[in-house]
Amino acid sequence: MDHSKHTLIPPADLTEALVRNAPVYGVNDEKVGTVSHVHGSGAGMQVVLDVGGFLGIGARQVLVSADQLNLMRDEAGKVHGSTTWTKEQLEELPEHHH
């Protein structure tokens, strides 16, 4: 997937309704997680990702700052994210409990 052709979403426009369930891809376009929900909005948003597991079973939630993700729309308008985190690095983060 060539993210260079995708449009970054300005931080001020970030809301839970916009990014919930968005897939997040790592450096090799491997899916590393899915946005479960968020805390806050805009530039200070904290994103809770479901990582690990298989088909949603056994997944755990981790918290990352929205500024650690590139949240964008593809040519069809579908929202997704990219990050420099690997799936393994995300799985090593402390589990998020809310």
C-alpha cells in the first residue's frame, strides 16, 4: 500500500467516530492492530489499539498517543493508520485497562 498517495487527517479533525475500527499498518504494510476506541480528541487524542490474537480472539488493548500514528484516508476515503511500531513492539506495551 502506497501511503504517500493518502491524505493525512489534520489532528484537529480526529474524533472517535472517525477512527474507530480503523486498521493500523506497520512499516512493511503488515496489519499491526485495529483502533478499538479513543480517549479525547484532536492533537491530544490517545488511541486504544487491539493487538495480537486471531480474528479478535485473544487480542489485548494497548494505549498509544495519536501523534505516534499517521491517521489518513486512502483514495476511496477509507480511514486507516500507519506507524513505525512493529506488531511485536505493540504487543510488548502494557495492557490498557479502562
